Amino acid sequence: MLLEKRIPFRYFFKQVKYDLLFVLIMSLVTFMLKKMFGDLMPNIPVSLPAFLGTAISLLLSFKLSQSYERWWEARIVWGAIVNDSRNLVNQVLHFSSSEAEDDAYSIRKAICYRQIAWVHCLGQSLRKLNPLKNTIDYIPETEVDYIERHINKPLALLDLHSRDVATLYKKGWINSFQQVQINKTIVELCNSMGRAERIKNTVFPVTYRQILHYFIYVFLLIMSLALLEIDSLWEVPLDLLIAMPFFLIEKTAKYMQDPFMNKPTDTSVTALAITIETNIKQILQDKNLPRPSDLGNTFYVM
């Protein structure tokens, strides 16, 4: 997720460098053609690229708004995961009867640490990375073997949650009302996981993105042909200057529409998972807390 810090220019340039290179070549070719065949070049009024540029700007604005809605929905989903993770830990720790403190402690502690594993596993899965990274340290080897047999590994961890809650109820360490409340929280976690997976697996219309991208090139070509009054190489940097904001807005919308691509514009699932891990460990009085990320000059956080 991009932070409220000074974003280096090289980051912006990196996103559009190939598009600008293509515009540079197109502008130079157009300039040479006007020099060599000026009388044969079409006389295009400036109002035509101005109208086309206005239409493309409206389409880009609409696309950026849609992309931000998808990104914001992903952030809301992970906000709910943070809250439900805290609720789950508090319920598991404080719903058990005091008489069963010693016997139930191992199960309650296992659920808490498994929840840490779950948030890390879900974030890695959404980004198509190794889901067991930062996961196997919080669950026993038998559970690692169990989830490795599943395609959806976060779902397998939630299944282990439900099994432990059933064990607590069967042994009389929680009553039926407490079991329902804990299971309700697990269901909410499963629902949030499904919403995040829906955002990840629902592809933004590719044709819409490609057609708009090609229209920007058409607009730049027509604009270059329309600038007959500029009879110097200053036309080339002017074309690049006009092209840059169009491509930057398009790239921003493209990356924000997929908030789990492991890019600086992503929802900060790793940072949120570390926040949950810290909260749970502090409740368990675990001194081995994750060190906060030293951002330094970094302008984004994963």
C-alpha cells in the first residue's frame, strides 16, 4: 500500500517507460513525415484531439473510480479479518471455564497460534505466493501435513479451528452458547476469505482495459498530426508531457483493480497480518513479537 510519503519520480517513470518510449518513436516518425511530406499530410483541426482527449479523460476517471471501489472493498474485507481475529482469540481464551484451565490451555493456545498462521496463509494465497511461508512456525507438524493435502490451505486451517471448538464443547469446557458464538466468528472469517477470493478471481474486463489503452495511442497520434504550427523538435517533448498523465492514470487504475498482485498499490495484507500476530501474541504474553518494519525511505508497505 502506498504511504503518505514522497513517492520518487523513478517509480512513476518505471510504470510508463515502455509506453513513453513508443510515444517518443511515434512522435519522431510523425515529425519527420511532416518535414518530408508536409504538403501531403492531412490538415487535422486541433479541436478533434481536444474532443477525443476529453472523452478519454472521462473514461479514465470512470475506470479509476471502479478500480478504487475494488481496492477499498478488499481493504474493508481485511479490516473485518483484523476484528474477527481479535474476537476469536478473546472468545477462545475467556469462554473456557476456570475449572478446566490446565486441561484446556493447550487447545486454546493452539487455536490462537493457528489464527496467526491463518492470516499469513491467506495473504500469501491471495498473492499466489507460498501459502506456508510464515505459517509452519505456528502450527505442529501434524497440522502442516494435513493442510498440505488441501488445495485451499486457509480453509483447512479454519476446519482445524472448528474441530478444536467441538473438542472444547464435548469435554464440557465451553457451553453450547459459547460454542455457537465461537463458530459464528469462524464463519465470519470464512466469509471474509470468500469475499477476498472473489475479488482476486473476478477478472476486470480485459477488453475494456485494452480498448481504452489503444484509444490513448490513437489520441496521441491524432494530436501529433494536428500540431502543424509547431515546426520544431519541441513537439516531441510536448507529446511526451501530454502522454504521461494519461498513461499514469491508466496504470494506477490497472493496478488498483487487482489489490492482491504483490505490488506497491496492493492492500497491505502482510502488514495487517503482522498487526494481528502482534495483538494475539501480546494477549498470550508471548515476548517473541515481530519487529515493526523499518520503512526508512520506503514509500509503500506490503
